[in-house]
Amino acid sequence: MITSVLVANRGEIACRVFRTCRELGIRTVAVHSDADAHALHTRMADTAVRLPGAAPAETYLRGDLVVKAALAAGADAVHPGYGFLSENAGFARAVLDAGLVWIGPPPEAVEAMASKTRAKELLGIAPLAEVTEADLPVLVKAAAGGGGRGMRVVRRLEDLAGALEGARAEAVSAFGDGEVFVEPYVENGRHVEVQVLADTHGTVWALGTRDCSLQRRHQKVIEEAPAPGLPAGLAEELRELAVRAARAVHYAGAGTVEFLVADGRAHFLEMNTRLQVEHPVTEEVFGLDLVAEQIRIAEGAALPGEPPPARGHAVEARLYAEDPARGWAPQTGTLHRLAAPDGIRLDTGCADGDEIGVHYDPMLAKLVAHAPTRAEAVRRLAGALERLTLHGPATNRGLLLASLRHEEFASARMDTGFYDRHLADLHEPADPLAPLAAALADAARGGSRFGGGWRNLSSQPQIKRYELAGEEVEAAYHHTREGLRADGVRVVHAAADLVVLEVDGVRRKFEVAAYGDRIHVNTTALRALPRFPEPETQHAPGSLLAPMPGTVVRLADGLEAGATVQAGDPLIWLEAMKMQHQITAPATGTLAALHAVPGQQVQPGELLAVVHEA
């Protein structure tokens, strides 16, 4: 029997495995980078072992250090989680060679399926050896790992070389393996997958289907089980193909076989030899704990002949610290408060007060709703997102809410092109009363250094200024003998944390939380502006500013001050939260100044270079 498990991972998945281990009476061991010294998974484990450094390549991707940590902490088993080394056959062998139990599939199965190129060969599918105009569009894809990293869509032949280079760099950073391949890109299909669970006694379960079509940058955003609207024959075909793939490599443990469904046909994508981020929707539908099943299988237990029956429908939304309106730019800062309403599953690797940094994935949490029908599950999840207490960096909550309520999603007609078509319309409108509520709460608190101050004449309004959705707005109210008053609005109640306003006989409550100049009013975020603004830093025309916090990982070959650049040329590569972002030349001209240096940590708005237009 397994008595102590080290999780070779971090964040949400490490916490997820730890919860199951506690329920099973198994001791837990965490590994952590210096950046994660105080992370939730580090605090949650019974024992924690430091991996010196911050970058994944020197910490979580160092299999030798992870095995040493397991032995030093007295663990007798290793669970890989997902991402990092979870699909690395060499790491699986190193764990077994050290006399530890590997809570995953046999290394041979990992080797056969974790490389997408070898998996396709096993199933008789060859990647594109040479790409011609007739093959476009194509998809450049990392052979190892997943999560949208190391993937590029190529629509012009002249972009292929750059896409290959960028995908390799991103794959090395995320998975430690730079192998990439090229395959046809199927436009606007549905991403459908099958969860498999297999023991070492020959039993393979196909636990229904999942739909993961809503994706940004090839990374899933909303997932559900079962996949809605599939013809019965096609759903059965997918399950049979998944079982066949698992049996072909003598699979054991949890895995996922992914397909792209278009025009009623299924195209095999890959088999992920690990637990998936979206596994909770399958757990909710089948009433299973897949992590517990993984542990039992690793201990040699046999699965029953048939899986439990499916019940109802489950939908999951991934909450990311990113700004969809600014190219999905990662967001950093303090997560002051995160709490979901009752009855909703919240899987997270963060706790109140945690710092969200630039080194790792931007996912803060997953919210999961289960109900008898799809419509009810979608409604429950949307309602939970609306009532979610979330105080911290900007997130994609508004996008998730608008996606769930979009007619195309509600009628199950979505595909992988959903965000390409609808992103501009998928936002949460700012509440026009939020600035007034924030101002009244501040007044009830006794005023602050932001906005206006008290005035002796009650006829003169108090004015407070805020930044709301990138725009400057003002809120005006009066301080009278009867209390606080605002034009056109009846102030029913005003306290530091709660304001109640009545407009045209309709009464609304506003919960207010202030963290310095950052104010959260229900689901609306504002920034209080100082009474006397400081002069803005002026940048020369053609200045290239960092759009997000991150690390400069590369400069274009030969880039130096005085070099000639063409409009659209990639000049600087930033890496933030395991994704690479290109900074391109805004115009054809001369590079007048270059401040960026590889390895440099930069903050939003920091000057990287200056291009003088020809």
C-alpha cells in the first residue's frame, strides 16, 4: 500500500492530488521553486522540498531533483500531475528505477503516446513531411506536452519557418523537449475527447465524452461532459477508438484520447498519457474520484468490469489571470479574495493573499457545475461566476460569463473558431453605478487621499475620479445634514463595505472592497485616481513598451541600435506564464535604441526599444 505521495507539480493540480491523498490517509510531499516557497500547494503538503531557482527548466522540469526530493522526504510514490514531466517517459523510468511507485501509465505507453508524432505513427497517421501551398492552413505542434504551448497556426508559407522556431522555443521552455511536427489544420471543428481509465488486469473503461471546443490560443477555456449533440453512432465510434488506442500500448491509469470532429467525421489528434485539467467534469458525471482510481491502479487493484452509469451534465470554466481585451495578456498582482458560492466545485491552487507571478500558468481556478441537464448546469455555472467573490488581478470572468450565455454555446453549436468570431462582443459591461457606490463607500469610510475631499458647502458636490474599463469617470455626491445624497439616485444605505441605491423604485446592493487604490464593486473593478494626477512619462514616437510583466527571452538575430527593421518584423520575445509573446516593429525604419536584454525581467509599460520610422 502507498503511504506517502510526492506530487511532481505545483499549483492547482498538486492541491487536487493532495486532497484525495488526505481522504485516503496518505501523507503528502510537495516540491517547490523559490517563487513557490509560500504557494498554497507548498503550505498544504505535510512535507515540502525546495527546488532552487524559479524558471521551470531549473526546477519542475529537473526530474533528477524531483526523484532526489522524493527519496529525501521518504515518499514511496510519485504522482506527476499534468504538464511539466507528466508525459516524460525518462522521468517515469527514473522514478521506477529509484524503487518508487509511479502513479501513471507504463513508461513504454508514455513513450508511444506522449510524443504525438509516434502516437500518430502507431495509429497509421503520418504528419506532413513537406508543406506546400495546397496544404495550408497547417498547425505546428509540439510533440510533447499540451495546454496550447508550442502550437502555431500557419496560413502563409513564408510564416512557416518562424512558426517552427517559435513553437520549438516554447516547447523547450514548457516541456524540456523541442520536437515539433506539422499537420493539416482543420478549421472550425469541434474538439471532442474521451476519458479512458485502465488497470493492469486488462480492463479499459471509456468514461464518456467531453467537449472542449471553446479555446483561446489552443488552450481550453470551457469544457463539458458529455459532449452535446453528437450522433449516437459517432459517440460510440469515439469510445471504441479510445479503447483501441489504450489497448494498443497496454495502457494503465488515466488518459485522454482527443479528436477533432468536423462534417460528422472524427480526426485523431493525440492521446494524453496523464490526467487532464478538465477531468472534474467526468468525475461529476460518473461520481468518481479519478485521482483515487489512479492510486488504486498503481497499487495493483482491478477495476470492475463496467464503469458506473453517467448522471446528468457537468460544465467547467477555467478562471485565468489574463485580459482577453488585450490579446490575453497575463496579469499579475495580489489575489486578495477568491470565494465561490455554495454548491459549486472550486479547484484552485491559490489562497487569499497569494501573489500571482509571471513564472507559471495564469490559471487561478476551475469552477465546475453539475446538474440533471445541460441547460441547468450552464445556468448554475453562469450564476456562480456572477456571484463569485474575486478581488485581485484582472481575469477572464466576464468572457466566461458572456460565453456561457451566448446563443451559439447555449444551443451547442460552438466550435474551435468561437472566439475568433465572437471575442469582440464577449465582455462584461461595466456597471455605471459602480463608481458612485465606490465613492459613497469611501465617504462612509471617512474619505481618502484619492478623489475629492470634504467641502463646507453642501450645495457643492464631492467629486471622485476613477478609472473604469480604461476610461476616466467621475462620481458626484452631496454630504448633507440628512446624510449622503446623489442626483437621480436615492442613497438607502452607505457603509464602507455595502452601499444600497434605489433608482426608479428598484433597490440594488453593492458590495465594496478596497485595497489601496484598487476598488471592487460587486464584479466591477475600478482604480481610484489621485486628486492631483502626476505628470505622465512621455515616450518618443516609435517606442516599444512591454505590454505585460515577463522575461525577455530572445532578441531577433543581429538586432542592435542602428539596424534597419521592416514593419511587422518580430524584434523581441517576452515570456510570461509559460507563453511567448512577440514584440514587432511598428513601422519600417531604424532601431534608434535597444534597452531589452535577454534574461531581463520587465514590467508593463517598461521601454524596450525605439524605432524611428523611415
